[in-house]
Amino acid sequence: MNPQEIFCPNESCPSRGIVGAGNIVIHSQKEKRCKCNTCGKTFAVSKGSGFYRVHKKALFVIVCTLLAFGCPPQAIVAAFGLDERTVYAWIQRGGGHAEQVHEHLLGEHPLNLEHVQADEIRVKCQKRTIGWMAMAMSVAARLWLGGVVSPTRDKVLIAALVAKVKACALFGLLLVCVDGLAAYVGAFKKAFRTPVYTGKPGRPRLLEWPILIGQVVKRKEKGRVVGVLQRMAQGTFEQARGLVCSEQINTAYIERLNATFRARLSALVRRGRGLARRVDTLHAGMYLLGVVYNLCTFHKSLRHEQPEEGRKWLKRTPAMAAGLTDHGWSVQELMAYRVPPPPYVPARRRGRPPKNTHSPAFAGCPA
């Protein structure tokens, strides 16, 4: 337990989230607790990780690994003798922590996505109407960018997905390949705009991003695909040819990722009995699977040949291909990762500024 590698998780501490500031000391080596000299609070070392207040950490890692690779919760209950409520609570804990890690890594390191594909999956829910799960991925790195769960397939679902894509994207030329749903075109055009502030009064001008939107529409007869129509809703095929990984626009990569989710998430298996019961459990399972896919799963199409280092192939995960990490993570490392809180912002003093600004009591107040 090295205090120089630990930060204060207290939300009201001015030194929260700062590593190596010298404000953290060991409070109890036996109980694995530290103390922050800035705010005087003590906290567990596992605060901010997926292991916080988990007693059976080794079993928790095993259960999260099995859930991320498609094992039904009922099988885990039968194999380890756990209560079903415990397994579902661990799903929400592991998925919630994985979502925080995902947002932290992509928020700290925005990417030049270049080519994005998005699609929706229909989810069968127990005693409810059919729900939908929308997801997006970066094609070059095979990186899963996030997903949204909603009971309906409408503009709200697509707008929430597009907002997640924009949150991890850098300004630049972007090709988006989607299906024939009309809500995608309006959502991407509306979201990918940046206000340009000039100091003048009034609403700032919105700068549109250079995005290309391609749609792949499947024509079906009697439930079978009999034709595929490719069209550009924004831009031209000549502009998209330099960004697409094949000779024509397609949604093949996101459909392969959908197949991976259907194989590894028991609630998405076709003609199965593992139906989803609660939206929050389905959301947590989606993020647990997606983050394990990004950080812990080596993708065969991403490997590099390196004969000069004595090995024929260098295996890489999607996160390694995107430059987010330099090695493949384990589920143990994922759950032990401590997500830092946002930087401390002092509260602004309202009203007229005090006259005695040199007093120590008003040293932290803005002028």
C-alpha cells in the first residue's frame, strides 16, 4: 500500500483526485485505510474501485468474468451456492464500476474516430414490451464506444447514443455508417455542432463538424433479406471511400459486435429463457461486457507482426489499438482500478466582494 499512488476520494476536499501531492498517509495498515491531511478524513483504499465493501473479492472477480463471457446467473447460483439476489447485485456493482472506468478513460483521452458504425438490438423482456439496445463502435480500433437501453426505438434512444459518441470524439472528418432509421441523420447533424463564442451578445454561431453519413438499408421479403441499398445521407461516396475499410459502406463490424453481445449476454440470446427483467440490470450487464471486450479481450484482427522482438505476433485489445492502454487488462485489474473524482472547484461567493480581501478567512474567495 503506497500512499503516493492513492488519492483522496472526498468530494469536498480541495485535494480530491490528485495523486502524489503528499497529503495521503497510512491510517491503518491492517484495515487498509488511509488518511488525507488536507481534509482530515479517513477512507478505505478500495474506495472508488469495484471492490469497495465487497468481502469475497476473489469470488466477485470470478462471477464478473463468467457474466462477461455469457454464463447465465442461474448457472452461477447453482455452481457457487450464492443467493440470486447477490449475483444480480454483483452485476450492477461490476457493470456500474465498468461504466465509470469507460467514461473516465474516454473522457481523458478523446479519439480521432474517423469511422463509426451504430446499430440497435431488440431485447425481449419478461412481462413487458420489447425493449431496444443501441450501441456504437469505432471501426479502426474495434472499440466499443457505449450503449443505451430504452423501451422504445425512437429519437430519444438515438439522441442519447449520439451524445455518447460525441463525448469521446475529437473534431475532424468522421464517417458514420448506420441502418435506414431516419432518426440517425437528424441526431448526428444536431449533436455534432460546436458553438463559436466571439464575445458578442446573442446566441453564438454553431460550427458544424465535417461528418459523412452513410446508410445501409436492407430490403426484406417474408423475413429474408433480398437486397441491400447503400446511400449517402450527407456527403458523397468519393469522400467516404478514403475512410471506409472496404470498397463500399457497410455495417458489418457493428453487426459482428452485436453477435458477440448476443453470445455473451444471456438476456440477448435468441430463443432462450434468460429474459431481461429490469432495465438497470440489463444496462449494467451491457457495460460489464463492453468494457471487458475493450480492455481484456485480445482481438485477432488487431494483432501486429513483430519479428524483431522475438515474437511473431503482438496481440492487442481494442483499447490498446486506440491508445488508451499499453497492455491487456485482467478483470481483477479492471475491478481494482480506482476512478478519480472530478477536480475540485471552489464555491463562488455570491454578492459584493468583501473589503478585507487580505484576511486569511477570505483567502479562497474570488475577487
